[in-house]
Amino acid sequence: MDISSLLTSAGINIAICAVFLSLYSVLRKQPSNASVYFGQRLARLRSREGDGFTFDRLIPSASWIVKAWKATDEEILACGGLDAVVFLRTVVFSIRIFSIAATVCIFLVLPFNYFGKEMQHHHIRSESLDVFTIGNVKERSKWIWAHCLALYIISCSACLLLYVEHKNITKKRLVHITGLSRNPSHFTVVVRGIPWSPKESYSVSVRNFFGKYYASSYLSHQMVYRSGIVQKLMSDAAKMYEMIRFNSTEPHVRSNLLRCCVCGGTTHSFRMLSNEPESICPGSDNIDPDLREKECAAALIFYRTRYAALVASRVLQSSNPMHWVTDRAPEPLDVYWKNLCIPYKQLWIRKLATRLASLVLTLLFIVPVGFVQGLLHLEGLQKRFPFLKGDLENKYIIRVVTGYLPSVVLMIFLYAVPPAMMWISTIEGSISRSARKRSACTKVLYFLIWNIFFGNVLSGKLIERLSVFSRPGDVTALLATAVPAQTTFFMTYVLTSGWASLSTELMQPYVLICNFFYKFILRNNDGPSCGILSFPYHTELPRVLLFGFVGFVYSVMAPLILPFLLVYFFLANLVYRNQILNVYVTKYQSGGRFWPIVHNSTIFSLVLTQVLSMAIFGLKKSTVASGFTIPLIICTLLYNEFCKQRFIPVFKNNVAQVFIDMDQKDADCGMMEEIHEQLRSAYCQFASTSNDLGKNVPLNHFEDGHSVTHKDPEDMKNVPLNHFEDGHSVTHKDPEDMKSSMTSPGN
């Protein structure tokens, strides 16, 4: 592949990005698309405003870029939670490290690559991309030392920047924990594997066990029930309630106390339900006795203090490790109730089966990867499909086929991977939605690194490289030879799967089509069209980390890829900020526990880059430079162990010192009794959540750069649209406050 083919691919993707960004800036201004680009709660607000048509809606603008750029970490934290901050800090970290790498490698390494061999150079547009890689450096060249120096600079800079991010995010996580002073999960423990007794129910067994062994700290408990038919009925009732609430007019209902002529009983007209939904909380006293027959061998245990709950979640409760197994409870909206009903003895089998399934899926995907690699080798295609020989001789078709089509085909295949991994992670048995998403994120990341990187590298000429299985010691040398040869594919992959995918994320084509069908075909303007959207961390975070992985590996070998990666990360920073501020609604979060995934991926990328560089230096007969890479590898591994001891435990466990201080503070303020009362209704397994989807979730940066927070979804009905357009902040905590704010718009 030459520079002309690369420019063709870049031109196609730049055109796609420009068209999509322009369309987005126009479509976001249309009131009918408010549910797509501004979240469901603001969509209902906008649909009631009925603004008149203006020509400004048809003019593309870049105002959203300015607003996304000006958003601070505090505003991101208010909208998307700590997980969103961690994700965006990952993007910012990538921008910083690859800015350093691009500066060093383009001005120091790239000239040595280009002039590495004595050869007749063509016009720059006709030059092969191999000329700009380390493969163009001749053996025993002294210029290899420039590559070694660049490797040291990049590695040291990455470790330093990663340390800064570790301190920053660790501090934010501790602030996040202390800021949620009334978080019920701090007082709650999940217990599974409750032994069955023919003499008493599970609930009685739990009360007797924890009342005996935790007499001073045990407060109460709540059983988990098999959700089958009950859950379906509650879900259907919630949907029916929403339909009635949206479509009903002002009721005028009076009771009819006349006798029925048929049965002689008293008849009544409709009994009006309260506007506040009633939840069925299994821990309450008014629970249906029939539900007790549906008890599972799992329960939520409430303790009087946070520290008592923390200790109980960490210790072994019984001499049989399969009985009375305790763990920290997720936050109420984060609980995945369906998996709590899974018998604890099945979990190890499920984990083994899901790991095997993800491994099989990862290995089988090598088939489409091999097909994509065939598109990069036109000679092989012409031999296998002779009828294509005439078409493949056209230089423009060659540029499109080699420079654009392989990445597009691979990207289409990859769309099915995240949903499959999420389904596998669900079967695995995670008791929280955030843990399920983190598990899927890890699986997708492993999948991408193996298939996108190793799969493409090793399947270029698979038949010639099968000897690696008979000589495992040559794996490093094989990769050192194959990795630089795949520079072409990864450059086009960054353009196609990187730039174009960001444009697709911004446009939300699937949701846009659903919204069009729902409003213009079904003629339904009241309810949401595609449900509440939450940020797809299991899809986007692995993609960002994969591009970071590719950037580290090719920074020294093929520095020409770095400018394309920088454009991707700069665009990703703007796009994801806009999506978090305007599109996605945070219903639950993990408290920044995605950060260890980022750390592990970064360290793995650095170590693999150093090992491959050491092997390439050895192949170039520069043994001294190869030997100087060994101390760098050792120092990186030691740095990894330091971070695992210093920072990572904060993301895996809660801090006893912090919990004890919080308990003491609440006890001194007399808040414990109030918190204990709230625990009784915090976890509702069969609650109708349709009215609570937007509760306590801030509405930030929909049209300006300021914060708008509504504690009650009903308050949204009375908020004028200009509060979101005039550049001012509106905060409503009580319905009465809404009345006063309405009298003074523009405050």
C-alpha cells in the first residue's frame, strides 16, 4: 500500500465524518429528535414546548463542540458519575502520551526510518508505507539507538502520566464514597448459599443466624424472591401505569353508592390511584404471604454501621465455604435481581462455562479476520478468483479495496461482539449490573486485542507461519517480523473504525430510526421511543484501549500512525463529552472500578511494545540496544507491582478508616436512626421504576454549559425551555421552589 491509497482511505473517512457531523448539528436542533440527542426526560419537556419553525434549524453549527470542550470534570461527574470521569480521563491520558510520542518519533525516528537504506526514493505519493517503518532500517545501523531512546522516553512518560492519573482518580473515588453518606449499600451485605431447613423458612434461618452471631450489629434483613411471573406482572403494571398517566385527562370521578340490581351489592366507580407509584418491597411488613413460598437462598442483610457491614462481607461465615457466603451489596439501582436467585453452588460452573464460551468465540472469529487479510493481498485474491483479475487491475479499485474495504468488513463483523459478550457475562452470574458490564468490557477487550492485533498479524501469511506451533521459542521473532508488515492495515483501521465510528456514535442512527418510526409511523409523541440509554462502557472503553494499544506498539516501529491516532483521540474527547452530557442517563455506576482495566491494558501495552522492540533490535543485529531494553522491561513490571499495591486496592475494597469516620460523624449528628429507617425501603425487588428513571440524576449541559438538577420528575412539566437555552443554572429540589422560579425566569 502506498501513500496514495492511504490518502484515499483518509479522504473517504474525512468526508464521512464531515457529512455526519453536519447532519448531527442540524438533526439535534429538531424538536422531534430531542429524545435522541438530549435524553428522555428533556425530550418530554421539549415535546410540550411546540416551538415554531426557524431556518436556523437547517444550518449546521459547531456550538456543541464549544460546550463539550468547556465542560469540567465536576460537571461530567454530576452528569455521568465517576465512571464517566474515568472514561474521559482515559481519553485525556491517551492524548497526552501520544502527543509526546508523536513529537519524539516523527522528528527523531521517522527520518531515520525513511533514509534507513541506500535506495532510490520515488515521489512521496508513490512511496510504499513500508519505507516509513523500522523495517526500512538496515542491519547493524547506528540509528537503532534513536529508536531505543524514543522507547525510553515514551515508557517513562507513560508511567509518569499514569501515576498522576492514579492519584487523581483515587482521590475522586474516596470523595465519591464519602460524598454518598446515606448510600444504603454501605450498610448492606448480600448473603447467598443459605442452608435449607425443613423446619423453618429461609427468612427465619437468616434471622436466627445473624441475630445470634451479629447480635450487636444486625439490624434486619430482606429476602430475595424468584422473579418469574411476579416480576412480569409488576413490569406490565408499570407499563400500563405509564400509558394511563400519559394519555389520561383531568379526572372527574364520583362514587356511586346505589345498589346493584343484579347481586344486591354496592357498586363503586373507578377508584383513582395516587400519582405516586406504590412499590412492593419484599422487606416490608405488608408482603403477600404467598411470596414467602418463593424465597430464594439469598438475602440482603442490613447492619447498624458501615464498618460492621464491611467486616461481615469480608470474613468466612461458616466452616462450609459454600454456605452463608457474604459479599458487598450493590447500590439499589445496580442490583441485578435475576442473578441473585441463582444457587451459589452453580456459580463456579457458570464462570467456567462462560470463560470457555468467550474463548471459543474469540478463537472462531479468526475466520472473518483471515477473510479481511485476504483483501489486503490482491495476488492471492486473483489466484483464487480469476474472474476478479480484470477489475483488480484498476488503480482506483485497488486503492479502495486495499485502503478502505478491509477495515469496513471487519468493523461490520465486530458489531455482534459486545452484545454477545454482555449475554455471556449475564449468564456468568454477576449480582450487579455494573459488574456485569465490567466483565463484558474485559471480555471484549481481550477479544479485540487477540483478533484485531494478533489475529491480523499472524494471519497475514498463515501457512508460512504454522511452524510457530512446533517452535514456540520463535514467537517473539515471528511477531517482530510480522508486526511492522501490518502497518498498512492498522492505519486504515484507525481511520475506518476510529474516525467513522465516532461519527456514528454522535449520530445515533439506530435510535434515530426508531424515533422516526415511533413518532411518524406509529404517531406516538408521548412516551419514549427506544427507552432510556445508558453509556455502553463495554463497547466504547475496549475500543479506546485498543487504539491506545496499537499506538504504543507502533509508536517506535511506524510513527506515521500517530497523527491519525491523535485526531481520533481529540475527536473522541469531544464526542464522548457531548454524549455523556446530553444523551446518556446514568442509572447506576460502579464508582470508578473501570480504572483497573485501564491500568492493566496500559501496562500490557507498554511491556509488549518493549518486548517487540527488543526482538526487532536483535533482528537488526543491534545487540547492545536490544540489551538496553531489558532494564526498561524490568522497571515497567516493578512499576506495575507498585501501582497494584498503592492504588488498585482502593478500587477493589472499601476503606475501613473512611467508614469508621463516617459512622462516628453520623452518630454524633444523630443521623443513624434516620438512615436505619431508610434502609427498610431502599431495596425493592419488584418496584415500579418507570417513574424513578430520572430521579436524582442531574440534567446538565443540554444546550448551554450550566447545570440543571431536578429532584422530582414531575417538576419537569413546569420548567420553561428557556431555562436550558439562556445560559443560566436552574436547580429545583421541591415543587414549591418551582413556583417561585417560574415567576422570575432568567434567574
